[in-house]
Amino acid sequence: MKMAETGTILHNQIQYYEELASTNLKALELAKQGAAGGTVVVAVRQTAGRGRMRRKWESPEGKGLWFSMILRPTIAAEYCAQITLLAAVAAAQALQRLTDKNFSIKWPNDIMLDGKKICGILAEMALAADGSIEYAVVGIGININMSSEDFGALLTATSLYLATGIEYEHEQVLKAFLDEFSLLYSHWHSCGFASIRQAWLANSCTLGQKVIVKDNDTEIYSGIAEDMDDYGSLLVRNAAGKIESFDFGEISIRSC
Ligand code: BT5
């Protein structure tokens, strides 16, 4: 794997906004205009926070950390899914350091605590003509001070406050994440995916679980999640013993 970017995420390249439709949209716009790799866009509130497949991401004012990073790795598009996995490991490790709680990763992009989602990741890429990644935007939502009332009907979510009773500062959580991500990103740059894979496996709640693989909400495969291959694809063994690998779509897991 070859990457030109040094892998350093600069803490002084953070742009703060009171309100944005979506930090991912803003970061994509800035990246298109030539913003440097390492730029981080943070919003106090998002009016149209996005999940995958046009899902909504609840991002009320001041209750969580809603931000996106612009990355400019020189990397073949086949490796792009690894960026989400890397960000998931960074988020799980940063939150563990901050709180001493055990967070787990649900493939590919959810950070879970006690079976509930506390953080979601949305990576979006623009490809260059030669098929490499021109830039990537990695958007991350971490629920910090949301209460049960803030979640309303969203019963599958939790926050740092609900889990610990402590009101964490947004700055503190952002710094913890960027410290962790910077290290992993530069390690990935120089040494490849192997150790990120190990860290992902160590933090995963997906392996050994019965999973249903869906593409655009349509079930396409089911079985036991057995392993992650060297590229970051999930290996799933079905009832007939056949193993398929998945690096796209989404996984729905019965218990995590
Ligand atoms: C994700 O999508 O989990 C990616 C979320 C990424 C959000 C960040 S915030 C900063 C940046 N700017 C953006 O516009 N987005 C990124 P997905 O796996 O599709 O999960 C979406 C689902 O999570 C929804 O359909 C809800 O069920 C659930 N959900 C929505 N808001 C949530 C929240 N605050 N906490 C936990 N779960 C939530």
C-alpha cells in the first residue's frame, strides 16, 4: 500500500461551525475546493446529519460531537473500506481510554456499548480518474450528553453521559479521538493494515455472531461471522459451510 500523506491529523486545522446541514457535506465541499488533508470540520448542531443510505443521524445542539475529517491518502480504491475500520478502532480505543468502559465494534461502522450504539461513522470518497482515492471524508458522530428524552423513540442508542453519569467536554472527546486516529493512521501509512485488523478483531462484537448481510435493506446472505481477511472484508460462513467475504452493504446482528 502506498500513501503520500504523512498520516498526521493536525489538531490546529479544526474548523468550528455553529450549525451545518452536515459536517460531511461541508467537508466534501471544502475537499473539492482543495482543503488540506487533516482538516477537521466540527458543528455544534447538524440540521441534516446523515447516516449511510440516506438515513438520518440525530445530532441535536451541543449534545454530541459531530465532525468530519478530510483525508488525502494515495491509495487504491480497493483499500478504501479500511478507513472506516481504522476510524472505528480509533473511536473504540479513545472512548475506552476516556471512560474505562468496554466499547465494541459492530462491523463495519458502529461503536456499541452494552448493546446500544454510541457512535456512527460515515466515510465518503471521491475517486481520481486512475481509480485511486482523490480524497476521503470520514464523518463521526459520538453521543456525549444525550439523555433518554433526547433519543425519543431511538431505543437502540446510548451516550457517554447515560453510560457513565459524567458530562464529558466535547473538546476532550475530540482530542482523545484525534490523538488515537493520528497514531493509527500514520501506522497504517507506514506498516499497512495488519495491526489495525488485529485491533479491530480484539474490539469486535461481530465475530462468532449469527449475521444477516443486507444490501440496501435486502437480505443477500446469512451465516456466522468467522473472521476478517487481510483487506478488511468480513468472512461469513453459511449453513452449507460456504464462506463469502463482504466489504460492502451492511450487517444486521441479532445480539451484540
Ligand atoms: C451511521 O449510519 O451510523 C453513520 C453516522 C455518521 C454521523 C456523522 S455525524 C458527523 C458526520 N456528518 C454527517 O452528516 N454524518 C456524520 P448508519 O449505520 O446508517 O446508522 C444510522 C442509524 O443509526 C439511523 O437509522 C438510526 O437508527 C440510528 N441513529 C440515528 N441517530 C443516532 C444517534 N445519534 N445515536 C445512535 N444511533 C443513531
